[in-house]
Amino acid sequence: MTDTSPAERVEQLTAEVTRHNRLYYELDAPEITDAEYDALFRELLDLEERFPELARPDSPTKRVGGRPLDKFSQVRHRTPMLSLENAFEEGDIGDFDDRIKRFLGLPATEAIPYVCEPKMDGVAVELIFEGGFFSLGSTRGDGFVGEDVTENLKTVRDIPLRLSGETPPDLLTVRGEVYLPLAPFRKFNTEREEAGEPPFANPRNAAAGSLRQLDSRITAKRPLHIFCYAPAEVEGIEFGSQSDFLTRVQLLGVPVNPLARKVSGVSEVVAYYQEMMERRDDLDYEIDGVVVKVDPFSMQRDLGEKSRSPRWAIAWKFPPRQATTVVEDIVPQVGRTGVITPVAHLAPVNVSGVIVSRATLHNWEEMERKDIRKGDTVVVERAGDVIPAVVKVILEKRTGGETPLAIPEQCPECGGTVVRVPGEVAVRCVGLSCPAQIRESLKHFASRRAMDIEGLGEKYLEQLLRLQLIRDVSDIYYLTRADFMQFERMGEKLSENLLNAIENSKKRDLSRFIFALGIRNVGEHTAKLLATAFGSIEHLENATTDELLSVREVGPQVAESISDFFKSEQNKKVIERMLAAGVSPSVEEKRIGGRFTGKTFVFTGALTRFTRDEAKKMVEGEGGHAAGSVSKKTDFVIAGAEAGSKLEKAQQLGVRVLTEDEFLELLK
Ligand code: IVH
């Protein structure tokens, strides 16, 4: 039995981890468990540390960041990164089109071939691929000299560390826009607020801040993405047009915006612009206009450049997402966890098509830092479907009559004690029976993304609370038709519907149930991870801190919130009452909390009593993981005849080794 050499193993692992990354991140179809993945990843990391010369430039370990830098080095762009001229209305596009035809000596009736693309509101970068490998990434800087952010860009999973295809070009330089999608942006800001850091005003600033981290491990934690939109120097490949570039570069694995489209003449440009305006709010990233480019590169060359922008392209901007209005009042609002946040009530104002009358001020420190007062004239910004925020006060408009709002000393809803948690900026009402907290947690529980109890919204929940028919979420499952019939304007049919909706919610996924409980720091994503890892609410309730921490992406803060939640007798009773009423959150098939929950098995050598696939099924059937390689996290190695290096490693690490028969014993 010959063992693989470290070099071979590094190559194997690089390929394997890259493949599993793709399955997990791109196809959403993982083939191995988190624990197995972690084991492969760690093995590769170990080998690379021991034999740095073996680390490949496309190693997936680069995706998690490396040692922090002292500063970024500078990169001179071989051709300057120009900016674009702006258009604000249809007439500007007509003028642009006329200019092009005049310059090229074409008749006014000619329909110019254009490519239209969303104008990404992010951070411009240049990526260089040499011999197929991603070798240098830089920011735009002043257009001539930017900063080397290669290590940070390697953590952006969209960017191929190696181009796909058999014969990649010798040199490929592309430019594109790095952005942070809206969902992680929102999550990121919430986390910053909880940590007492000022939130970012918009996703672009957050993306820029993330990309300019000297510590790439921080960048790795921000789910940045990229769309590439233009070539620069290339060797060994030629593009005939922008549309040709977009298609061919995509085949090499370079991401381009799927909304880019080839059109003909001004009228189609206008239609494209209108379509994007309409779709703007449905996108999960911010765009601030569309970019119109002459398609054939031959025409682009003939048109050439002015000093700072090309003649062949123009950015047609959308109306701004910002507007100016007056703060009519600042009102403290109590959330479901008792956190009290200042909310600005605004004179209604149209911000790119949406009437805005409220804006979050995030937290008190933020309000004080920006010095926002009742009566102030302010700039509000709306990013996608994110809650509008006050960007800044227009100080020149101050008259002297503006009044700041003091941090409340009592809960505005229940009059209860308010505390400032040390180390947190949050101001919190600790009243256990604070009606606002109860109302908000009930709303959250019944909401669409949680238990999805259709029809049971704020209106009915408030009536139920007022009539003292419910006090906590478990009471929902003990409501009767007679209870509902006490409401004004409630008919048989409506109460029937509500009861049915409540009944249907009893069978929701475990992940929704966990999310619905409103455990601090447990959002939808974490709830899913927990549901998969623990398989039942009882298992989660009884999980030790170590077990919680063994779940990928669960850190100490989340683990502590979960433990705290289940320490409360009150919370336990509420859950018990729900289960007693027939709430039985359904469980994702794979893991029914079995004998092997949380345990990792590795099978090695020649197996005679079962195949590897059967072994894997048996382990997973009992809630365990079957991993491919041995690490400190392995609990059992099952060794058949001629077991080699894995057996040795297990012995080194003190992992228990079983025979096939002993393993079968465990299952009896
Ligand atoms: S093409 C020669 N296409 O807008 C200029 N730019 O105002 C090549 N941008 O610096 C730029 N989306 O950062 C182009 N689809 C797109 C874009 C785009 C966003 C940014 C880019 C550029 C700025 C110019």
C-alpha cells in the first residue's frame, strides 16, 4: 500500500474542496456534511502550512483570508480606468446617439447596436488572470493608480481563482464592480449596531469598507460578489464586441450580469431603461442606472475617448434614492427583544417612487452622533427594500427651535425599567410583561417567514391581547371559535379561516419554528443550520454549548443566546404548551436525532460487511456524519483490512478505532 505524497494530496484536496465549494455555494446541493467539508479543508490547510511551497495559487484556502497586511501596495493600471459621462433623461440619450452617428459619419436613421447593462452601485476593481490563474486584483483608485487588494478579492467566491476551460488565455484583464447584496447588508448593519459600531449608510459603503480591510479574514466574512463588465489588456484571446466579451468571458468562469442585453437604436435603450427601473426594487443588489455601450469594439475604437470618459458609453442614472424632508417627531419604539430604538416620523416625501414617512435612526448613539433633532431638515436614503435611513442633517436649515430627544429612562410602552447593557449600544426594556415586547414577539411568531399564520396580523393580535385572550405565543394554539367571535366584525367564515391557519401552522418546518421563537441572534439562516444539526426542538433545548459550537457558523455569541433562551423556565413552559397543543415542527428528513447525533465516523480499508455507501446511510440514519478523512473532530474510525494512513492518523490522534463488527454492534 503506497501512501499519497503531500504534493499529490494537496492537489487532490484542492480539487475536492473546490468542487464541494461549487456544490455548496453555487448549486446549493452539498454532497458532504459540514464536518466532512471542514475535515478536508483543515487537512489542506495543515498541509499548506507544513509545505508552503506546495500551496497552489488557486487554493480554496485563500477564500477564508490570510495574514493581515500593514498597508496595501500600489498598482498602476496599464490602461487608465475611466469614468462615464452621465445622462439624466431621455433627451440626453438621444443627444448621445446623435453624437455617435455624427462622429462616425453615419446617417441619422441608422440604428446603432448597443449593449445595455445595469449600472452596479458598488466598487470598481480590475482583475488580472495570468496563465489562467487570478494573479492581481486592484481598486480603481484615481483611475491611474489603485491599491493591490488581491488577497481580499480571493475571498470573493464569484471570482474564479483559476479560469475554466482547457486552454485559458495567457492574459486576461477584466474590470468589474464588487458589491454587497441587500440581505447580507441588512444583517451586517444589525450586527454592527449590536456591537456598538455605526451602521453603513448604504451597501456601496459597506462593500468599499469590506474590500479595503487590511485583514482579509474580515473581508472573507462579508459575502461580497462581483459582476465584470469590460476587458482591458488581453493576450491569447480576442473579443469582437461587448456582447462577445460578455458571452465568452462567462464561459471562462468570470461572472457577468445576466441582465445585460444587446439592443438596437435609442428606442430599445429607452425600453431597457424603463424595464430596469421597474425591476430595480426586486433585485437583491443596488443599481443606480443603466450603462449604454456601443457594441462593436471596432466602432468603440473609432469613437475613442475624451479626457476622462469614452465617447462610446454613457451612464443613464436613475432618479436618486435620496430626498430631503423634515423630522416631525422622534419616537422611541420597543422591539420584540425589548430594544428601544429611536424612529423618525417624517413629513411624507417621495423617494424614487416610494412615499417615505418613517426612518430608523438605528440607535441612540447613532442619533447623537448625527445630532438628529425634532424639527430638523434631513436627507433620507432608501436602498432597495431596506428600511429608509436618515443620512444627515442639513445644518444650514437649523432655526434654533429643533429639540433633541433624550434617551428614555422608562419604557415608553410599559413604564418599566430601561437598562443599557454594558458593551452594547442598545437600550433595552427589561419588563417581562412589557406589552410592546409581547405584541412584537407575537407578530414575529405569526409572520410569513416564521410560522406563517395567514390572517393573524397586527390587527387581530392586538385585539386578542386587549381582550386578554393571549399572553404569549403558546396561547395562540388554545384559541377557540368563541374567542374570535368576541371580536367586532368577525363572522363564522373568518374565524374558521383563522383557526384553520393556526392549525396548519402546527406542521411548519423545524427551522421556521426555531426562527419564530425569536431567540436573540438567531435569524432565518442560523435557524436552518440549527434545525439540520439537531433535528428536533428537544435536542436543541438540551444541547450543550460545545454541541452548539460544533455547528458551522455558530459562534460563542449565538451559542450563548440559545443557552440563555432555553435556561428560562418561562420559555420552556411556552414551548411545552405548544407541543402539548399538537405543534409538531416537521423535520428535514436526513437527521432524526439518533444515536449518532453529532458524531463523526470515518470508514477506511477494505470493508466486507457493507459498502461505503451503506455505511454512510447507516450513520446518517442515526444522525451522524460520515467523513472522508480523519481529524481531531473524528469520533470513530471503522477500519477494514489493509487500512493505511487513516488508521495511523486515528491512532496518533487517539481516535477510537472499531472493527466492522463492533460498528454493527453499536447499531443494535
Ligand atoms: S463600464 C470606460 N459598466 O460606473 C468605463 N461601468 O461612472 C467603463 N459601473 O467606474 C465602465 N456598472 O465603476 C461600466 N455595467 C457597468 C457598470 C459600470 C457600474 C461603474 C464603474 C465605473 C463607473 C463610471
